[in-house]
Amino acid sequence: MRANLDTALLNFEYSKFNKLDKKNLEDKKLKELTDQFEAFLIKKVLDISLPKNNPLFPKDAGDKIYRSMYNDTLSQTMSGHFGFSELLYNFLKEKNR
């Protein structure tokens, strides 16, 4: 009888932690997606607002590519710090409950 009780308790604890891990994983994925969306919005703003004649990227064959890569890296770095990602994350998390 003792073995069955131990097995039942072990299974209960495992299922409880498994649900918590799954929920934490889903929350982490949602946060990553909202950060990526914020990075996308920031990149669009940077593409529009930064001057086209930037001395960092002189006119040559790859200046558009370099400017795009620069804006992409800058937007990835800045994402998650403007508050839009957190707002969207909280809204979607509440909506999902």
C-alpha cells in the first residue's frame, strides 16, 4: 500500500511541476514574440526617421544593406525598453486567461 501512495504522490508532484513549466515556457515565448513585434515597430520608425545621407554609410554598392542591418540591430537592442512590448504582453496574457 505504501508503494502505491508514494507513486501517487510522485505523479501528482510531477504533473504540478509539469504544468508550471509549461505555463512558464508559454509566458516566455509570448514575451519573446511581443519583444520581436516591438522591435519591428522600432525598425520601421528608424527606417523613416534616420537621415539617408548618414556619414556612417557612404554612398557605395552596399549602403542600403548596411543601413538596414544597422537599423535592425539597433531595433533589436532597443526592444523591450519602450513599454509597448510589456503592454501588449499583459493584454494578451489577460486575454488568454
